[in-house]
Amino acid sequence: MHTAIALAALVAVAQAIPHGPSSPQSDLAKRDPQQDTELIERSDDLPDVITKSESFLVGGNTDYRPYTVPCPQNITWIRSAIGGVSQNESDYLAKRKPTIDKAVQNMMSKSGLSTPPRTPVIALALSGGGYRAMINGLGMTQGLMEESLESTNAGTGGWLDAVSYMGGLSGGSWATGSFIANGGMLPTDLVQNVLDLDSNLIFPDDGKTSFYYNMLSNVRAKAGEGFPTAITDYWALALGNHLLPKQWRLDTSPNITFSALLNNIPQLQNAQLPVPIIIAAEREPGEKNLPSNSTVWELTLWEYGSWAVGQNNNKTIGFFTPIEYIGTNMTGGKPTDMNKCYKGFDQLSFVMGTSSTLFNAALLTLAQVETNSSFVDWIKDILSDISQANNDVAEYVNFAADYTQLANPLSNLKYLTMVDAGETNQNIPIEPFIVSGRRVDTIVAFDNSADTRYSWPNGSSLWVTYNRALKFQQDFGITIKMPKVPSTDGFVSLGLNQRPVFFGCNSTDTPMVIYIPNYPWTWYSNSSTMQLEYDTPSALKQMESSIRSFTLNGTVPEWPKCLACAMSDRAFAYTAANRSQECQACFNTWCWNGTDVDTAVANDYEPVMGVTPTWLAQNGLSNNVQTSGVSFESASASALSAAKPLIGGASIAAAIAAATFGGIMTVLH
Ligand SMILES: *[C@@H]1O[C@H](CO)[C@@H](O)[C@H](O)[C@H]1NC(C)=O
Ligand SMILES: *[C@@H]1O[C@H](CO)[C@@H](O)[C@H](O)[C@H]1NC(C)=O
Ligand SMILES: *[C@@H]1O[C@H](CO)[C@@H](O)[C@H](O)[C@H]1NC(C)=O
Ligand SMILES: *[C@@H]1O[C@H](CO)[C@@H](O)[C@H](O)[C@H]1NC(C)=O
Ligand SMILES: *[C@@H]1O[C@H](CO)[C@@H](O)[C@H](O)[C@H]1NC(C)=O
Ligand SMILES: *[C@@H]1O[C@H](CO)[C@@H](O)[C@H](O)[C@H]1NC(C)=O
Ligand SMILES: *[C@@H]1O[C@H](CO)[C@@H](O)[C@H](O)[C@H]1NC(C)=O
Ligand SMILES: *[C@@H]1O[C@H](CO)[C@@H](O)[C@H](O)[C@H]1NC(C)=O
Ligand SMILES: *[C@@H]1O[C@H](CO)[C@@H](O)[C@H](O)[C@H]1NC(C)=O
Ligand SMILES: *[C@@H]1O[C@H](CO)[C@@H](O)[C@H](O)[C@H]1NC(C)=O
Ligand SMILES: *[C@@H]1O[C@H](CO)[C@@H](O)[C@H](O)[C@H]1NC(C)=O
Ligand SMILES: *[C@@H]1O[C@H](CO)[C@@H](O)[C@H](O)[C@H]1NC(C)=O
């Protein structure tokens, strides 16, 4: 509880320090210093060094700060998205090809299928949804891992080596970032040995004051270089402190950048891991609620950019810049000062924070809560100031400022304002994989959204993406290759949100989408989006259950083969006319058959843990049909009782619960 006060105080103080001339928080810079002193004095558990404001200026970790280097002379600063993926990306995949080919051959032959004539390009897409989505997305990923005995026994372990991309959004970006930064460690080991899930994400209950101190000094150091800073920076450092390897946490050096992963993670050097892609959405000046046609940006090991830019109904082909230098001030497509390029802006923690700014909003909603607690009131004061400054965003220097060589609707912007891409209601990061430039064959979409009343997915994300793709095609002539999917009413009433489904089986010009919804095989894996601490045993149980959302608990004999058919279909250039009999039989069963339902259905879908999904049972696909959750009764009881306070200690939790459930939970998924 006290540590919570401490963090809020530090946020307040740091926000009060000028953040560079063009920072949008200039009103905060004018805060009454008297007021800040008072705030600090009230947080009586802080060490002396922190209660004396001048002491903020010395010591503390600053490794998160971007730093100047001479600009490289011979690089391409901006390239049009027309060129497809970068040379670096295709070089990496070329290096990974032998691993992929071997895995494909291995997995196909295990199912008695022949190897496709070319290498398939497979992408995983991990949805948002806070820690729930991170834990479940990692569990589903483990379902593809050869190192997992359970997955290998179920016949699905081994596919990860055939995967080219791992995309993440919001909570899914924490999974992707953490998995890659930890060298592809088996997720169940990651939970036990690396992720500090039982220490609250925002308010660590170990009361480590060095955490806040280093957090403040790092953010201040970034502001000192002239960069706008925001709650996102604190949020990012907190995330990094839980998800990244120990050497890159606050007490050591919180400075692993996205671009530096390549040189620091041996498994990336050998191309033994998929390419991580993290996405965010752009909010243009004055725009409050993001329309579903807003701009999606992506960050990869090499680049930052977007395939299609522009506001609302006027999109044009996008562009990319090398991610390593994205802090650099640029004009007309070149650094403004060739002696002053910045490195270190693309901190992996900041990128994950950028992808999940909705959690800033979770804090900000506290400002609207009615309470009689002076403690909450006091935090509200701070938050409402920050909120007025529109501080729930991450600002990136606009590398395309005043750049006119390409059609550029962004040329007048000094900064690009990034927010959680979940705000576009496309909670699964499909977009990077349906652009024509990337030629993805198969997208495995892990849906851990909380769409329904009880926080289960209902396919809403795919439906929004599909409609957006149609619109892009019609209005802007931008081809986005998204297969048709049913409406959410169709998803729910046809039970498509309870079991894997293949979309795009009849098309040849879109990727195949293998949809994997969160289902309570052995645990109620529908924990609240706002639950920001888990005891490790519960997290493990939830992760194990999520492995089973992918392996189907090893109870469906034809699943490994049908999965292999869907993974490889495009690489065979199959159509319904020439597909192998075995695969056609699979597709007859597992593909969406094109039927939709347009009558409204209730959103109180309430699956019972331990019960075989109805569709698998009805179609005789499971060799172990469970019709009641008895075998997991005890687990069930503990799953429900293990429910932890949301975000922080009791009073904050209650306040936030009140605010979030009514308000932003509807957008958070
Ligand atoms: C750019 O120049 C640096 C040194 O000046 C060199 O190491 C690097 O290989 C060059 N890169 C390209 C793409 O030519
Ligand atoms: C990206 O590719 C260029 C040449 O195309 C090369 O000079 C550069 O080192 C590569 N960058 C990374 C991070 O591998
Ligand atoms: C970039 O330029 C603006 C002025 O246009 C300046 O305010 C800002 O501090 C500069 N940022 C950096 C990181 O140099
Ligand atoms: C991070 O900071 C440490 C200590 O200052 C330094 O040794 C290391 O090179 C930095 N790493 C990166 C990736 O910048
Ligand atoms: C696209 O944006 C415009 C302007 O905000 C909005 O009127 C329209 O409804 C949006 N379209 C969709 C499909 O969201
Ligand atoms: C605050 O206190 C007043 C008077 O004591 C009471 O009527 C009101 O219900 C309280 N409000 C809340 C939100 O607890
Ligand atoms: C659309 O954007 C382009 C530049 O990207 C601009 O030239 C054009 O005027 C815009 N059209 C409308 C209708 O706003
Ligand atoms: C999880 O789902 C079950 C039903 O499937 C429901 O009873 C429970 O309330 C849900 N939990 C949350 C946090 O929504
Ligand atoms: C598709 O499946 C649904 C039930 O799953 C069924 O009602 C419908 O008739 C089927 N449609 C076609 C075209 O086979
Ligand atoms: C795909 O083709 C089959 C066979 O022609 C048909 O039964 C099915 O409805 C089609 N599916 C979709 C999604 O159109
Ligand atoms: C599906 O989820 C969306 C939000 O993600 C919600 O608006 C809609 O009502 C839900 N529909 C059903 C049928 O569950
Ligand atoms: C899942 O697998 C476990 C262990 O094999 C088994 O006890 C349980 O009945 C299975 N549950 C379902 C729903 O298949």
C-alpha cells in the first residue's frame, strides 16, 4: 500500500520536471512545487534520499536513456512499404530456412503426410488481454514446442521451429517480448524462474524503494535528453522489471533495446527463434476514440513503420525506418544533425509499454472513482493532472517529418502518438501478417480476449479485422488478405469460440487462419485483464490449461494431422479441388463452412472447466469425452479462490474494479 503511494509521488514529481520544450505536458511543468513537496512528505515510508527533491538530480540508474552517436553515413533512412519486407528480414528468414524445413518435414511425416514443395511462412499472433493474455499466449506457444513433453506427446510439439513470425499486441506483446528476450525459454520454466508474477506489476509488495528510485532516474534521464516522457515510460520499466532477464532490470541495466536483441540473444544470432513483431496504433492529434480504421504500426528487430498510413478515410502506402535510430530528430528524410543520432530509444520495455498503453488508462480511470478515502483522492489529483495532459500515450519522434518524397499525410507531425492497438478493437495482431508484402501462408491466432461477460473470446477481433480489410480494399485500393469470418453472433452460436477453427480454406489469395480460442480445459483461464499479480502455482496451472487449448489435451487423435494440413496447405498451393484426400477430410471437419448467424445471441457463454468442448464431443472427435468438470473440482475451487485483487492493495483495487468494469473493460478485452 505504501509503495503505491511512493510510485504515485514519484510519477508526480517526475511529471513536474520539464520534459523538453515541445513536450505536450507543459502544463505539468508549471505544477506548484509546493504541492509536490507536500505529496512527497506524505509518503512517509520513503528513504531520505527520495524525500529531498534536489537529491533526485544525482545517482540512480540512467541506462534506459537514449544516447547520441554520430549518424551512420550510408543507411536508408526511410523506405516505402512498396518494397515489401526489409532485406534484413528476408536475410534472417533465409538463415532460418533450414530449421523451418526440417521442422516441417518432421511434423508432416509424423502425421504420414508428404512435405510441401516450398517452405511455408507461418506466423503466431498473440492477442492482448494483460497478464491473462501473456500467460495463456505463452502456454499456447508451448503447445508448439518440441521441448514440452506434453505437447510432443499430444503430437503438436515441434511446430514452433517451423514458425517465421511471432506477433504480439498489448499483453501478447509482453509474451512475445519476454519469450524472445529470454532466448525462447520453455514458458513453464519462464513462469517459475524468470517472471515475477507474484509481485504486483505496478506496486511491488516487497517494497523495494530502489525500484522507484531507479525508475524515476531513468525516466528523468530520458526527459533530460529532450524526449517527451509519459506514464508509459514508468509502465514500461515496471514491465521490464518483471518480464526481462535479470541483467536488464532496474537494479542492473534496464537497457535492452529491440534492435540490440539480435546481438544479445544467441538464439536470434542463430535464427533459432521466430521474428518478433510488436504492434501499436497511432492516434492523430485531436482524435479521442480510435476508429477501427486507424493506423497500425509495427516494430520489428530492424524497423519501425506502417504498411498504410493516413487518417481515417484517406490511407496511403506507408513507410519504414531503421528501428535502431528512432529517437533521432529527422527532417526531409534525414537526421537534422548528422553528428547527433540517437540510439537506445527502442527499449524493448518501452516497446512493450507502447503496445499496452491501455494500462495507463486503467490507472487514469481511478480519477473518476467516487470515494471518501483521502488516500485515493490524493492519487486522483495526480492522475487527473496527468490525464489532462493526454498522458496515456507513447510519443515517438516522427521520422517522416517534412518528408515529401513519398505521399505523406504525416509530414506535418513532430511526434507520432502511439497507443495500445487493442483500442482499434482488433485485439489479435493479424495485420502484419495479412499485408501482401509479407507473404504469410498461415496465421495461428491465439485469442485470449475477454469479449463475453465471463471474459471468454467471441471472435470479435477477427470480425473487426475482416471488415477493416474489406474497407481498405474498397476505399483505398489497399489489398489486405484477410479470409472471411463470421460475425460474433455466428462465432458464439456455432461454438467456433470453443475449439480450433480454420478460416480461408476455400481461398487461395489469403493466408489460412488457424483460430485457437482460450478454453478452460483444466483451469479457469479467463482471469481478469486487470489482474496484475498471480501466485506462481496458479499461473502455472493457467498456463498448462492454455497449452491444452492448443493440444486439445491430447484427446483428439486427428488433431495433429489436421493441424499439419492447415499449416502446410498454402505451400502445396492446394485448393478444394486438388487437396489430398486426408487433408480434405480434415478440412471438411475443421474449416468454417461459411454459415453465419445474424440473430443476436447472449454474451453469457459460460464454459465449465474440465468439460470437453461440445463440438468435439458431438462430432465424436475426442477419445476422452468429459461431460462434467468433476476431475478438476478441487482445482476449480482453488482457481476461483485464487482470484487476486486487481492491480493493487485493497482500496485501490476496489476503486479500479469499480471504474474499470464499468468503463474501459469494454475496450480492454
Ligand atoms: C556503412 O558504413 C560502415 C562504416 O562506415 C560499414 O561498416 C558498413 O558496412 C556500411 N554499411 C553498408 C550497408 O554499406
Ligand atoms: C541490415 O542489413 C544491412 C544491409 O542490407 C546491413 O548493413 C545491416 O547490418 C543489417 N542490420 C542488422 C541489424 O543486421
Ligand atoms: C528534436 O528537436 C526539437 C526541436 O525541433 C527539440 O525540442 C527536441 O529536444 C529534439 N529532440 C532531441 C532528442 O534532440
Ligand atoms: C547497458 O548498460 C550497460 C551498463 O551501462 C552497458 O555495459 C551495456 O553495454 C548496455 N547495453 C546496451 C544493449 O546498450
Ligand atoms: C473510419 O473513420 C471515420 C472517421 O473517423 C469514421 O466515420 C468511420 O466510421 C470509420 N470507419 C470504420 C469502419 O470504423
Ligand atoms: C462518503 O461519505 C458520505 C457521508 O459520510 C456518505 O454519504 C457517502 O455514501 C460516502 N461515499 C462513498 C463513495 O463511500
Ligand atoms: C489524402 O492524402 C493525400 C496525401 O497523403 C493528400 O494529398 C490528399 O489531399 C488527401 N485527400 C483527402 C480527400 O483528404
Ligand atoms: C470465468 O468463467 C466462468 C464460466 O466459464 C465464470 O463463472 C467466471 O465468473 C469467469 N471469471 C471471470 C473472471 O470472468
Ligand atoms: C454449417 O454448419 C452448421 C452447423 O455447424 C449447419 O447448421 C449448416 O447447415 C452448415 N452449412 C453448410 C452450408 O453446410
Ligand atoms: C468451401 O467450399 C465447400 C465445398 O465447395 C463448401 O461446402 C463450403 O461452404 C465453402 N466454405 C466457405 C467458407 O465458403
Ligand atoms: C463479442 O465481444 C464484443 C466485444 O469484444 C461485444 O461487443 C459483443 O457484444 C460480443 N458479442 C457476443 C455475441 O458475445
Ligand atoms: C485432460 O487430460 C487429463 C489428463 O490426461 C484427463 O485427466 C482429463 O480428463 C482431460 N480432460 C478433458 C476435458 O479432456
